[in-house]
Amino acid sequence: MEPKYLTIREVFNKEDKYIIPIYQRNYAWEESQISQLIQDIYDVYKDNKNYYLGSLIVYNREDKYETIDGQQRLTTLNILACVLKHEARDIHFFNEANVNLEFDSRVKSNKTLEYFNKNGNTSTTLELHPQMQQAFVIIERKLQELFIRDFSKSEDFKVFLNYFLDNVKILRIQVPEGTDLNHYFEVMNNRGEQLEKHEVLKAKFLDILSKSDDSEKHRKTFNLVWEACSYMDRYVQYVFKKEYRVPLFGTHWNQIQFNNFQTVCDNTFQTEEFTKTQKEGQEPTFRNIVLGSLKIKEDIEKDINEEGIERFTPVTSFPHFLLQVLRITVDSNVQLDDKKLISQFKAHLLDKENSLELTKDFGYNLLKTKFLFDNYILKRDSKNDKESWAILQMQKQKGAEIGYYTNTFGDNNSDQNKLVYLQSMYHVSFPQTNYKHWLSACLKFLSNNINIKVEDYIYYLETLSDDFYFNRLAGELDYHKIIFENQGCILTGSPKDIDINTYLNIGTSVNNFIFNRLDYLLYYNIENQIEQIPIQKRDNHYTNFNRNNFEFSFRSSIEHYAPQQPKNSDKPITNIDNFGNLCLISAKKNSELSNYSPTAKKEHYKKSDGIESLKQRLMMCYKNWDEKTVNEHQANMVTLLNKKAVKNSEKNI
């Protein structure tokens, strides 16, 4: 059967049934992937174009389509369909639509999808698939973010639904009957190398540089820089050949030794090596340069030190990093969407009259920014099989041609730890790369400061947190204006009460950033907050805990501390959805304990070493939890949230 593009309406027709075979992995999509999918569809919807989901590779098995590739997307689409079915009853299609997906030998997954389809919500009493329940909540919250909170009443949402049904398409590829599926997988894994968008982009840059007066030198240097920076999980010093490290990064490999693209060229270019490569018979053709098959890349890989490989996980990918560097280069409102990588570069750089000079500036900024990114931006460090957040610098060992890693601002520096907490707060609050505006802010700050002082860095990021928070509560100022146009926080005082009620007392729709900002502030204020609880109301069994057991993680589930559906059949408290009764925890913990009373939850967490949420831990310090306690706790938390950053030098004035 020929491959066929199907609209979402056609995917959910009554005749077709899909099955996820047991050999496929369980549903595992996280918030970043789910939110990104919906955001991508929404962005293209705004451009009034068709959106293509990719391919769905299937095998016809007993009148059902066994899904070979694309099962994560297909499962997400079915969960999304369940949300839409119950939020869009006035659109006739969803009244009749049912999920058409089942899981081979996975009872809990089937039960979960059937429950979503029938009830249109998650369950706190049934034992359902936790990852799928989390996906349902994420989809609801994302739709609330894109439209109005009661999004089913939005006229724009209704137009979007019809677009979703008829303009979102997926390519269904059916493998022939009798296909050896094991062999098919092998063929898929060994298929030919194709050009990625960033490789095509590099070719366009090299084409522009061919017009420069010293094109050979400029093109070779640009390619060298590009390849070195593409290894996002390795420090850029290590990727360069050993003889380039001192000229580019100094005697100890930790200081930039170039101030423009020309000095990068002068420190790296060797005409003899390039000429030798040509004489050996390998022409610098378009494909050779784009795919890095010239000796340039071979030399890079040969000299990479193994220490550090697979140790670090960066906060972004190379295509998104390129867009971040483009923002720095042109100081313009570049979209952080890797699907628009080529079009964004064309609009902001490639099609400009001064594209040659901009290309040289970009090459310089790419190397400079990668060095700053490696040494001053958060990463996940898995040293000795123990993962933690870290901000590390790399420098050369004395008497050896290898490097070592140390805390960028010192091992015994409390500000070093504070910077790690700050950046990890931002990173987990905005898991989608399209929304990593905080990273743009960091890179801009680092790029503009020759001598980087940790206290200035912290103050900048704390004031940025103020800007994000206050504008999210009571303003429409966008991220680009905050970061690049220095308009900052639009409020001179605290938000009005009505703003707080609107943005905080909304149950599970509260933005994750607000919880994470609060946990950051609590980390440095927890003792004072405990003291604010009246002694007669304080539960001293829970006041002694180590705040250092708390680490920011990708929490995505908002817990009602006093449950929505109490196990003992008591009525829920009247202010159940108020911010004072909410905290941000992992979906797994919320699924396990959602209907437990506050007392039962306290007993459970008492046995645990880790801390899910500092706000939650503070709530446990109250003996009793009722409507009045919720209001008291909320008042204290709002006061702390509304407190603006103060420089260390001004704190004692």
C-alpha cells in the first residue's frame, strides 16, 4: 500500500484500529515533549499552514494496524482527543469520536485510555497509568495557557479545533504483508545519512564566506568553529586540536584570547594542512564540508579527551543554541523554534545586505558564546554515577595536556550554590527549548561583561525573576522587551489583590514558575517562615529538616494539600483551589497520595530523606490544616513572592 497522508479526522475514523505491541516501550513522553507538540501545532495554525506530524509506520495485523514507529505521538494524540472530546461537545465530530488505540498485554494503559474517553478527566481513586494521567493534565494546562482558562468557550479555540482536525496531518506508511520486522528495524537503523537543518545552514554560511577576500581562510575557520561548537555535551576547549587550545583559550585554557572573527582565523588557520588535504584527493566539496568528512573533523575527534564525554547533559540542543547565538548577534526578537531554523537565519542574517559581515560576527559569537555556555551555564553532571546540577569551569592541569573541572566561582563559595539554584529554578520552570528566554538573558549578560562577578550575575538573575513574576501576574510585556530592550518590571509596587486572586487561586492552572520561584525564595528564608507560624499552631515534629535535601527537578503535578476528594468522605475545604493549599510535586507522588489527608501525607514524607517541595514542607509545619490555615499560609507566601531582589551591597544599608 502506498504511503498516505491522513488528517486527524481520518486518523480517528471508525474503521481503523491501532495497537501498540508489547515489544514497544511504555508511554514515556514528558512535559517538554507534550507541550512542545501542542505549541508547534498552535504556531503553525497561527501561520495558517498545514502541520505535518511526521510518519506513522504500521503493519496490518488481523485488521488492526500494529504500530512499528510513532507510538509515542499516537498515544499522545489519543489522550489529546479525549481532552477535546469532553471540552468541545458542540463540535459534532468529537461527540461520536472514540479512541481507536489499544495496548498489547498492558491492562493499565488500556484502562487509563478508556477512562479518559468515557469521563474526560483523571482519577485520584483508580489505579491508572501515571505517565498518561500526567499527560492529560499537561494537555489541559497547555490549552488553558494558549487560550482562555475556560478554553472550551473560546471562539479562537473552536477555530483551532477545526484546523486540528483537517490541517494537522500524519504520513501513514504500511509495510508489506510478510515483512520481516526484525530486518525492517535493522534497515531503519542503518539508513543513509541525511542532511539536518543545521548542516544545510552551515553550507549557506560557507557559501557567503566564499565571497570574502580571504575565503579559503574564513571558510576553513568557520567550519572548524562550527564543528567544535556542535558538541554540546563537551567543553569546547577539548574539541579543538591541542595546538589550538592555548592560542584560543590561554595558557590554562580558561580565558578567551580572541576579540573578533579575524583573530580566531589567525589563531587557528594553517594553510599547509588544508593544501595537504586537497592533495590527498579529497576535494572540499559541498557535501564533504557540510558533513564534516574533511580531515578537519577527523583531527577534532582524534584529539578529544575522553574525560567528560557522557558526563554532562546540557540544557539545550545545538540547533536551539544556534538560535540563541543569533539573538546575541543581531539583538533581535528571534524565535527559538528549531523547525524555523533556516527561516529565522534568513530573515535576520542570511538575506541582509551586510550578510558577509554578519556571518563573521556570528562565527565569532558562536565560539565566544559556547565558551561562556560551557563555563557559566547550568548542566547536569553525572560524575561517579551521581547526578546533580552544576556550573563548572574547565582548565588545564599543570604539566599535562588534559583539563579538570572545578566550580566556576569556587568550591567554598555560597554564591556558587546560589547561582546553581537560580539557574536550575529557571531550567525546570521552562522545560521547552522554545521558552528558554532565561538562557538568552544569561548569555546576553555574560557576553556584555568582561569581568564576570558572581554577585552581579546573581542579582541580574534575581531581578529577572522579579520581571518574569510581576509581569506574568499583572502585565503583558513580552520576554524580548524585558531582556533585550531593558524595560524590565512594569510594576513599581506589589500586584493588587485582584491580580493575586486571578493568577494564584486557580488550582492546577497556576504556572509552574511561580511555585519554583517561591521554593527558591524559601530555600534562603525557610527558618524565618517557620518562625512566623504561631507556636501553638506549630508542629515541631516537622520543623527540623535539612533544606539541602531539596533540589529543583522537573516537577509537573500541582497537589492539593487538603485533598479534593478526601478518603474519609469528609467535605473538601471551601478554599480548596487557593494557592495556600497548593504545591508543586512529581506526578508519581501526587498519584500515590492525592486523596490522603494532610496528616497522612506528613507521616509518609516523614520517612523520606528527599524534599519534593519546600512549600509543601512548610505546610507540614502546621499542626492542623483548615480554611483559616490556608489563608494564613497564603498571606505569608504572597508576601515572600512579592519581595523584590536586593543587591548584597545594599542589604545592610
